[in-house]
Amino acid sequence: MSIDTEIRHVTKAGSNIFLELGFDAVEAEQFQAELQQHVNNTIVLKEQLMTELAQWIADNHLKQIEAAEILHVSRPRISDLVNKKVNKFTFDTLLSMLNRVGKPVRLVIG
């Protein structure tokens, strides 16, 4: 049995995927705007969590290698954290790191 791995179509960066999926222009724009807002909200939240961790590192005068040992990650991961490379971290990872340093996160809705 062979698996079909042929690429048939590639959506260009910045294109509206909803248009390409066949939605009408108005609906596609609405979906695209909602998606972008969701992405922006995700980035803001991750940056807030990363700022808390970076501040903890600074407040404790830790070198990246020391922070990495405490957080159970590699030194390059700490560099990514301090430089706010949000795409390299999941919420779960950031929440676990905050919990390890005694900064549990509480979610408030409404």
C-alpha cells in the first residue's frame, strides 16, 4: 500500500484561506478577521506569561543556564523565552514553567 503525498495546492502566505476554500468574499473576510483577532489574542497572552517568567529570572539574578535547570528546559529555550519567541511555546509549557517557580496562573472569565 502506498501513501499519496503529492502536493496539489499551496496557499501563498498572506492569502485568505477562506476564499480558497470557496466561501463568498464577504464571509471569507469576516472569517479571516476573526482568525487574525484570535491569533493576536493568543500572542498577547503568551507574551504576558513570558514576561512574568523573564521578570522572575531577572528578579532572581539568574543566568540562563541556571534558569534552564530550574525550569527543566535547555538554555536555548530560556533564550527563546526571554526574547519572546511566542511561536516556540505552547500555553501548557508556559503554564508549567510558571507553576515550577511558584507563580500559578488563574484563569478568570468575564
